[in-house]
Amino acid sequence: MTQQTFTFQAEIQQLLNILIHSLYTDREIFLRELISNASDALHRAQFELLTNRDALDPDAELRIDLRADAEANTLTISDTGIGMTRDDLIHNLGTIARSGAKAFIEAMRGGANGGAISAQEVIGQFGVGFYSVFMVADRVTVISRSHQPGQQACVWESHGEGSYTIEEAERDQRGTDIILHLKDDAKEFTQPWKLKDIIRKHSDYIAFPIYVDGEENATNKQTAIWRQPASEISDTQYDDFYKMLTLDFNPPLHRIHMRADVPLQFYALLYVPSGVDLGMFSPRKEAGLKLYARKVLIQDYSKDLLPEYLAFVQGVVDSEDLPLNVSRESVQANRVMANLKKTLTNKVLSELKRLAEKDADKYRDIWLAFGRFLKQGIIVAPADRTDIEPLLMFPSTQADDPEQFVTLADYVDRLAANQHDIYYIVGDDFTSARRSPHLDAFRARGIEVLYFTDPVDAALIMSLADYRGHRLRGADEADLDLSEIGTPTDEASISEPPLEEGDFEALRSRFAAVLGDRVREVRASKTLTGSPARLVSDQAGGSRNMFRLNRLLDRDYELPVRILELNPRHPLMHNLSGLLAQRGDHPLAQAVIEQVFETALLQDGLHPDPASMADRLTLLMQAATTVGISVGQRIDADDAGADDDDTQVRARAAADDEPIVIDAEAIDTEVAPSVGDEE
């Protein structure tokens, strides 16, 4: 047969230009496509040989070979698959987006062989994918011989423009050779190391061996561990695959191996990593799972398979039913992808819930590493809130240990008598939160309080208003009434007598006059026991902590103006009242008032510049150590129940109740400007 020239279908030249120059984002994809097509051909041959041993070369090894010739600047991809006749070449290579594999699958589904070879094993669009070769080659030659005995081998050749030629050729064995005459800027694809790198990246789990330059050992692994039954895989094999995937040589915290057939067929092997940081040498530089379509890598970082709050999960997903776009580099968004995402998300969340209930130690490690991600889910995925809530954990006053956590369900199960709400305290860190004066009343009545000390908690409480019908309420709320909740402890009954009503009013008025509009109100506290003062908020919900979120995001923010509550039973208030009674304009009184206020700011994480208190504290210590202080003054540091951290140093007058005598000139309040004062 002499050479014949054919023109492509209408508008093929324009379409080829799109395919070659626009469709693919990475030139190395061409090799993935050709290997996928070779795999198709091998599967078809395997299927044919099940019932037809009269086919050409029935005992030939099913394999793929790559041979590079740097001198000639060519790359040849060969397979021992089903091969093509002259008509097949015209039919399959002359029509873009015409898939011989598609016709084969339809034939197999309706055939008499009962699907002994899974149709899902056949991949590729032998049309569009094939033409990606023109990204790297200016001429392509295809030599193929059909499995049918007596069929003549033929050669197909094209420059990727408007036509192609076909003529008879010589080929001894069944199968196909695709010879790429590479462009000058594509010489890298004649390097064996480059070819192996592409194979391992994109085609490592193709079911047939791929040999490069005649090497004895296949380059690809061939067996996809995620497609094997879990009962056949050892822990060592699972861990080895994780190490290969992430280069994290610490074992993963947990793994999930699953497969599903409905509503779509897929396999998944997912890992919870050992930590947030996989290390500088990890190949996983972004969030997202590796997405395969029938064992061929489609996306290295698919962000559409899990929600953002589960972005820490690593692993692979391999689906039989993915709707690939024409380049196969990305997945079309449709109901199939939505179902896949929903199924994977539900599986991960249910597995984490199972661990939280059945294996608390393992889940605690996961929470310590990735709890912030799950909190983010409450904020950004309200539809998943019910599934995420059981996974939330917080330290609490029950243990007073930053790494001992309770779930919301644990908290609800041990509510105090007459308690219905869930109480929390927001702080910058655990140590400062546990010292908060807001906890006085709760400790006095044995009521548990959750510590919200993660920076993201300020946003969390804006999205978590209640849990199973129980409101979440901050310990700093102005209208809390705990008088009917819990049981007073013995320590709660030990208290100093309160200031007389007139004395307290004078003290309150002086506080209000000194602090001005820096506080919304000054009033007596009904809850404080061991602390002299606290700041409470009359803002509803979590919005009162919005300043914390703005501060975290480095945005401009204003300090909230809160209500200052004074403890009329505290010795400091007694002493300060006596000082004012001695001399209403005593400069020490103003310095103490400023310090009481700023200490409350500091305890609530509101103080913008704690170092600014240093000068005033120095002057207060100077005044406290002035020779004029009554000799009878003493330090009482043995408060009931106080530990070393919580010891309160109290200066009290001697038994004769003589007032502390301090020279007014011993302190100059102007030296230490207050928070909020204008310069």
C-alpha cells in the first residue's frame, strides 16, 4: 500500500492549536497521557486473550517500554497491547475526542465474558490525550500492528497541522510504537532520570510494568496500596506509604482506609499526620489530597475533596467515576464531586468522633496538633456544626491542667445543681486565665468553667452560641447570677465584712471620678471573693471579644469600655477607704485606683501596654516602704487555699487600727500616666 494522505476533521487545525498551546498547563503531562493509552491497549489485549488464544503473540509479556535517543532527539513509547489496524488508526487518531477505549468499554459491558477484566481499569481518551504530544514534538510517528492474525502493520504520521499520512510498515509483534521527534526545547525528555521522575509522579500505579531504556527492573510500583484489601496490608506497609507520600518519618497519628461503591465507586487512603509541620523536605507543600482517576494521577493537590477545616489530612483518593475535563488535569465540578466530598468528609468526621469516644489518648494527640482546624470548621462551615461539636475539647477548672481536656458532652454530663448554662473564660493563655478574678464566684460554688485560651476561640464563641440547648456564657458577663447554682464551698463562707454603705459609696464615687469615661460604670460586686476588682461586659454574646480577633488579625481595634466591679469585702478596698477618709485628695489613692483598674485590664488581656505600669508600681513600692509607714504594718500571705502562685500579699494596719502614714510627697502620680489618659 502506497502512502495515503488524509485531512483531519473539520476545524481540527484550530482545535489542535488549542490543545497544544492552551489546554495543558504542564508539558510533561504528554507522557502520562501516552502511558495511560498504552495501559488501555494492554488491558484490551488482556481481555481479548481470555477467550481468544488465536490472537497474535498470545504469550507476549504485557508491558510498556520507553526508549530515548538523545543524539536523534527522539522518544519512543512502545506497548504490547491490542494494536491497531489501518482503519483503527484512521478512526482513533483522525478524530479528536473519539475514544477507542470508550467503544471497548461499551462492548465489554454487553459482551459474553461477564466483565472478567474490570471496565474501570481502562483509562484515557485516545484522542485528546494523544494530541498532547505536539506540545513537545514537531512530528509524531505511530507504528502499530493489530492482535488480529494476518493484519498488516501500518504507520501513521503527522506534524500536528492539517493532515496525516498512513502507509504499510513492518512490525513483528502485536502492539504500538509511538515515536516522538522532539522539539529543540524538549531535549530534557531524552534524559532517563527525567522520564523516571514523570512516571513515578503520574503513572506509578499503572497495573503493567514500565521499563526505561531497557533496564531490568520496572520503574513503576504497579500496585496501588489503596486498592488492596486492608486485611492484606501490614502496619509497616501503611507507614512506609505515608513516609513516601510526605517524607515525614514520624508515624501518622491515624489512618483511614476506605472504599465505596455507592453512590460512586472510589478508594481512599487518608492519614492524620504526626503534626502540622511535615518538615522542610516534605514534598507536600500545599493542602489537598492526591487525586487519581483509575490509578492515574490527575491532581497533586486537590482542594475539592475535603472542606478547608480538614486541610491537615493527607492521602490519596482514586475514583472510577470522576468527570474529567478534556485535559484530564482538573476535575469538573458537578454532583459527583459534591457526593465524593460529602462522603469523605462524613467518614473523616465519624472516625474522629469514634476516636474521641473510644481512644481518648490518641484523639487527644490529634486535638493538640489540629484542634484549631476543627474549631475553624464551626466558624466557616455552619452546616457541619452538629458533626464537629462532639470533637471540640477544652481545658477546664475541673483539672486546672492545660493539656487535660473535656468535651462539651463531658461538661454537660456533670453540670452543677440547678445549672443549665455552659460557662467559659476567655484569656490570652492558660496561666493568666486561671488567675482571672471572674473565676472567684465559680470556684466558691463548685461550678466548672471552660478555658478558651486559643487565639481562634474569640471567633469560635461568635459561632457557638449554644450546645444541645445549653447556652454558652462568658464568666465576665455583667448580669450573671450564680446564687442558686452549685453548692457554696467552705472557703466561700470565710470573708471579711463589707464596707459600710456610705464608705463604699464614697470609694465608688472616687473611682468613677478618677477613671471617667474609661469605664462604663463603677459598682459593687456580688460575686468577687478573693480579688479586689474585675471588669465585666454588658455586651451580649461573643461580640464583646471582637477586639481579640481584630488584634489577632493585626487590624485596628478599640479597647472595649466595661463596667468596673469592686469587692467591698477585700482588704485593699478597706485600706483605700480608710486612706480617703484620712485625706480625700491623697495622691496615693489616685495611684492605687489607677493601678486597680489597669490590673483588671491586664487580667482580662485588655491592657495595650503593660510595661507602662512599671513607673507607677515603682512609686507605689517606694511609698509602701517609706519610713513613715506604721511599724505595725504586716504582710499576710497565708490566705486559705492559696497556692504559691496565688498567694496574695496584703498590707494591713496594726491591731490598734492606726492608719498608714505616708508623706504625700513620697509619690507623684503625674510620673505614671494612665491607660486612656490624654497627653
